[in-house]
Amino acid sequence: MRRVTTAVVLFAAAVLALVLAGVASSSKPSAKAPAGGTKASATTLTVWVGWSARELKEFKKVVAEYDKKNSNVDVKVVGSINDDKIVASLRAGQTADVISSFTSQNVGVFCKRGAWADLKPYLDKDKVDLNQFPASTRQYTEYKGYRCALPLLADVYGFYYNKKLLAAAGLKGPPKTFAQLTAYAKKLTKKKANGSLDVVGFVPTFGFYQNTAGAYQPLVGAKYFDGSGKSALGKDANWQKLLKWQKGLIDWYGHGKLVKWQAGAGDEFSASHAFERGKLAMMMDGEWRVAFVAAEHPELQYGTAPMPVMGAGTYGAGYINGTIIGIPERGKNRDEAWKLVKYLTTNDHALATFSNGIRNVPSTRTSAHSKELKPDKNFAAFTKIFTHPKSATIPITPLGAAHLDTFQSFLAKWQSGKISDLVGGLEKVDEQIDAKMKRAGGGPP
């Protein structure tokens, strides 16, 4: 399913208040949970996850296999848990044994001061090789060397295109560069008799469906921070190139016309989605869309590929994000909790089974190529992007996603034409982010 890509500043502040309020910092494995041969004498493990409905049922199936094989534990899964609930529970000292979150950007605030337990002692004891996880997933599950989480499936962003519309326009195969994407978008766009937009080739507006600046960052080779941890949005020429390209295509459509079309594009997570209805020819989206199309519009003739890129040598890469899972510092059954976390995040069978159920990308190198994965050429494109050496994620900071919120506020003004000085505007954003980083206690690793 869609992963949260931004979070409110208040959330980061709440977590920081939590950890500053005195969460214990001990990271040693706890005493062993009592083993037992029957469920009656078993240790109860409570697991909180964000999944709901169909996806929650699929997760419970995976956990049920583990539960059946381990008679000394009785695993209880609670779904629809958001980060507000996680924060409140940690502050109250009444939390689950295992916690999963969709918001990987908040690893910085979870790891800082030990709100979630340090997993290094467990990883070292069991000789778990972290290299089985691609670099990007390792990055968003630790902060400054403190690993408090592991990846549990991944979200990978790629390119979707309507084969029927491309063929009708005489276009063969997906575009591979921004220049080609622009040419395709213009050729595929259709207008109504009154001049309003009917079919849009590609929507470059940030905030529309899964379009975020962060998802474009690996495609243009831009950087958020410099070597000293200072915000580098105004210093990196690649951000300027991206934003000028984006604004140029918006202006070609007409900002007002594009906004009006977007208002009727359909809800992102419903059968009225513009791409699924043939009203959007090409788009950036995550791997989960494959499952949505299969369930809602199986007749749609479409293909998937890596997103087009701006620079040479980066085609095939993409943005990676994903679900994180960890053990709260105040958890009561941490040794048994670790065994479950280890199984869910490193067992190829468990990862492939869960991936088949919700069509997120398996988060280890071997599980991404598991023979247990259901074959699907459109889904397979995302497993390739996942293991590409230049695929990347957003840097983890002590701000959570607050720096992204600041950037997004600027982008909303930029794309609507309210900002004329791009470089000057980005430099002001840098100043705001640096000030927030200073208050939070430092920059990214």
C-alpha cells in the first residue's frame, strides 16, 4: 500500500518530547522469555502494525505460520496502528512487544535516545548479515549508527504507462529521459472542445498522487544535505534543473487547467483513479498499484518500467521507502520479540509470502528473487529497481519529516507561479531547515 512520505512537525516534536522525558536507554537483550510446550503457558507477544483490511489479513497469515511453529509464544496482531498511537503508548509506558510503522522518515526520532531498542546486540549475537538488505533500506532503518529498526517489505517507485494510448500516438516503449518524457506527455495529452484537459500525458505537479520531490531525487542525482549536514537545496544545481523542468511542463498545460483536471482525476485509492480509467497516460507510482489495477481494472493494458532520468548512467534506479519494524525500549518480552522480528525481516519464505499477499517488494536481496514469488512482469520491474545500486531513499534526520514539510511548502508556491527567484527561495528554505536541525540536535550521518 501507499507509504507515508511526509509527517507533521508536531509528530516529530512529540517523539522528541517523549525521548527527552526519560525513555530508558538500555539496549542489552532482556532475560529470556519462559519457554513452554503449550500455548496455555506461552508468552504473549503483541504486535502493532499499520495494515488494515485485506493487507492486515495477509500479515496475520504470515504471523500465524510463525505462531504455529513456536509453541512457547502466542502472537497477537493489532492493525490500523498509526504513529500517533505509537507515540502515545511510548510516552505512557504501555506499549506493544513489537511495533511496525509506515513512516520510515521517523527512524531518526525513534532511534534518538533509544525510544526503540538498539538491535545491534541481537544482530551480533545471531550473526545477522546486514548486507542482505540493499543500502537504501539499511539507511532508513538506522540513525547515526544506532540501528533501532529493520525493513519489512519495501515500497519502490517506478513508471506506469498505458500501452494502448502510447500505441495510438505512435510511441514505442516507455521514455527513458526527462526530454523524452516531456515529448511523450505533450503528444499524449488530449483536450476537450472547450480547451479543458481530457487525457493528460503526465502530471508533474508535486502533491498529486505519489508525486513528491523526494521521489525524483534519485532520478536527478540531487542532494538534500552537504557533507557538514547543512541543507543543500539551494546549492545543488540538480534541484534547480528538476524544478525548472517541472514548472516548464506545468506551464505548458496551464496551471489552472491542470489543477481543474486534477480535481476530477479520481481518488488515488479507488477504482476511479485517473490512470486506471485511461485519463492519465503515464505516471510515477509504487509497486502496490499493480495489485490495485488487477483488482479494479484488469482489462487495462499497461506496462511498468524505471522512471525516466535526467542524467546519464542512472536509468533503472528509483526512490525506495518502506515499512519499518522494531522493539520498543520498554517492551517486556524483548528476546522473544527479537526472534519474531528476525523471522519477519530475514526469512525468505515469510517475505515472499507476504509480498505475494500485498504486492510490496521483498526487502532482502535473496527474497527479491525468491522462486516463491508469484510471477508478474509488471511487478518484476520494481524488484529490479529495488536492487539497482543507485536507487536511494531520503536521508534520516532527527526532524522526522519536518524538513520535507518545509520543502513541500515552498514547492507548492513555486509550481503555482508565486515564486520567481528559484535559487533565492531555495536558499531561504535551507536556512529554515538548518534552524530546525539545530534545535533538534544535529544533521544526518
